[in-house]
Amino acid sequence: MPELPEVETVVRDLRPLIVGRTITALRIGSKTLRKPWSPEWDAEVVGRTTTAIRRRGKWILADLDSGAVLLVHLGMTGQFTAVTAAEPKPDHLHFAFALSDGSELRYRDTRRFGSVQWIASDELVQLAFGEKLGHEPFDIPAAAFATALRSSNRNLKALLLDQSILAGVGNIYADESLFRAKVHPQTLGSALTKSQCDRLRVAVEAVIAKAIEGRGSTIRDYVGGSGLRGGYQDEFAVYGRTGEPCAKCGTAIEMTRVAGRASHFCPRCQKRRGGTR
DNA sequence: CCGACGTCCTGCTAGC
DNA sequence: TGCTAGCAGGACGTCG
């Protein structure tokens, strides 16, 4: 499941493969994604050159020389890769942008939770995100993070998954961050002290940074922009390790459902303290 | 306003 | 061996 580290890896991989290249043709599959592609967008992208590619939260933004932006979200099973056009066409291929060097920028998505959109300008992208998209984990002010958590009666798992507070954290890195900060996923935000908030903030930052170094995590579907799998899945402390011994204390990792999501934790390192939900 | 929960979608797997 | 129910979860809509 692509979260910030996976999306960042895709962007870094794609940058040398698509920036400066011109889109010469576009093929679109018959099935719609979460956000439908408008037919009038075809003419807006063909003939345009990609000038930059960047990431915001879990979103990919490819800037075109027209000032417009290709806005891509990978959802759960999205793959955004640049390959030679001769590469066999996989199933669930929804977009193929032919590039001027003979390569092909492809969007593949089995479950179709993702989206590919054309947005007329960067201002409109910002408007689309609005106040709904929170800070990047690397530059959220400690005070803003603490205020958001401590003013809430939701549990920490729900708060970390809330994209309007931190942009980019998903289920895997939420669990890994909570373990690193030694807090239970069901702890209420309002039950945390300022220093506990800061420990969690630093933990999220560290976990995300290490995962980017490892080129993200491949559970099943995820691949980077050049089609390579991630490597961080081998470094998980708790995610997907139910029943296995905690690396810190040896206690069996447990799994429970918090905020509607599978949540993995060490019952000894992450004791339930104060208010929980 | 806030928080909880259902929905979308497909492929894999646990269990009979 | 074959079948099916249940699960995976990012974003968003709906409900109380």
C-alpha cells in the first residue's frame, strides 16, 4: 500500500525518466478510476512536456510546460512506472502516456482506488487540497502537532491516519511509528503530554526517513517508478508480525482493530495508559 | 462540529 | 480438490 515513502520513491525514480520528455500520445483504458478522466483532457496533455515531478503527502504532481499538473494518487494498488514501449502490456493498465524518447509512462491499478487527473494550474491543485491536506511529517511544527493531537478525543491510530493533520502516513507507518514512540494505538490524543506528542512526532519522522532509504515497502503490489520492489518490508517491527516476538522485549506482537484498521503493537512496550478508545 | 462507520474494488487465502 | 466468505485499506460520503 503506497504511503509517503513509496510515493517518494516513485517520484525519485520517475524524475530522470520523464522530466524533459514530451507526451506524444495517450491511451486510456475503459474502466474508470476513483476520479474519472475527462475526454477533453486528452488534448491538454498530448504535445506537452513534463518540467518537474514532485510529491505532496501521498499525491504525485507532474508539472507540464503549459502550467497544468497531472495529479496522481496510487490508492492501494496503483503502479506508476516508465518503461520501454515494447514492454508487454500488463492487465489492469488504465493509462499509457507515450513519451518522446520511445518510452511509456504507465498507470496500472488492480483495485482502482487511485486516480489520474489533469488540473489546469498549480493554484487549482492547492485549492483541491485546500486546508484538507496537513503538514509533511518532516516539517510539521512540534506545537502544531501537539495541539492537533491533544485537542482530540480520537485515538492515536485515527489521528496518525488523518491526512489533514499529517499528510502521507498510512496504516503500516502509523503502526511502526506508534511502536517506536512506545505508545498504544488506542491511546486518546487528549491523554498525551506535550513530550509524548513530540516523541511520537520524532518517531514518525524517523520511521518515514528510514523507509524512504529502503525505497519503501512491498507487501504485494507496490513497485517504484522503474518497476523495482521496495526493501523496507523486512525492517518492520510490528506490522504483519502478529504472534512473532518483539525485537525489544520478546513479547508476542498482537493485532487488534483500531479506527477500523488492523493495528499491530507490542503489548509490553506499548502499554495502554490514560484514556483509550 | 465531531467521531464512527460503510463503501468502493479485486485478488488472495483461510477454512470447510 | 473446489468453493466461498472474509480480509486487505486510502479517501470520502453518510449517519447519529
